[in-house]
Amino acid sequence: MEQYGQVVDQMDQQRALVRVRQHLSCASCGKCGGTFLGDPGKRMDHLVEVLNTIGAGKGALVRLEARASEMILAAFLLYILPLLALLAGLFAGRNIAASQGFSGHPDLWGAILGVVLMVVVFAVLKAKDAQFSRSKRFKAVITAVIEEDDIPKDFLPEKGSGDQGCDE
């Protein structure tokens, strides 16, 4: 996955803080500021910690790349794994309640166990968040310092804007 941004700060010799503009494919989710209908004019800039192996300086326009396999794994961990836990809990809770004769409707027990398992998965992911943040595995890498003309217009960060509220 390719992204473009501007180096805002150098955290150390290997890491930099880069301002990137929310991509069109992200704009419609609504998680980061109410752009639920995906109005491209309301897309926000985000500050992202990246690996700066080429030594791009503060203010430089850069191209970032993240491996597709890591992006797919991150999406699996954040979206698919909790959904699988919910579904497993639904079916297991329903079957256990029906076979053990629990009072109440078996579907209710399934829903309760499904939500509990989903919350447990989210809690484990949250607990591992610091470990993921320290790791280089899920970080984008600055691959080149570029000129403004090399950046597609829908990727350009707006001048003078900073992070406006989404920490994802």
C-alpha cells in the first residue's frame, strides 16, 4: 500500500512522524470525525509514526509503503478475529445452554457468550497494542523523498493542518 505525506518531526534516526491525508478508501468509514458519507472534502490529516531508513528530513515530502501482507494481517486481527469470536460464542453458548438446560432462551445465552468472547479478543488486542507499536512489523516505511508534482492530488496533505482527532 502506497501513501504520501510530509515529515513533521524526526523522533530519532530510524523513526519519523509524518502527516498523511486520509485516503479515499478510508474516507467513508466515519470512525475519525463524522465523515460517514465519505465527503472527500472533509478528509482529515493524521500523524503517523513511520520508519525513516532513508533519513528524510523535517518538512520533506515522502512516499510511504506498507506491505500488503501486514495490512491484511492487521485487518484480520482487528475485524475478522473479533467477528469469529462473536460467532463462535453465539453457536457455542446456544448449544451449551440447550444441552445443559439453562433457564432462559438459548439464543440469549449464545448472544451473551458471543459478546463476552468478542470483548475478550478486543481486550487482548488492546493489551498487545504497546507491543505492536514497538514492533516494526506494522509500520510503514519511507521509501523516497519526492517532489509535490509526484503526489496524486487526492493524496496531498493540506498545508498547515495537523492531526485532527483520529488515533487509529
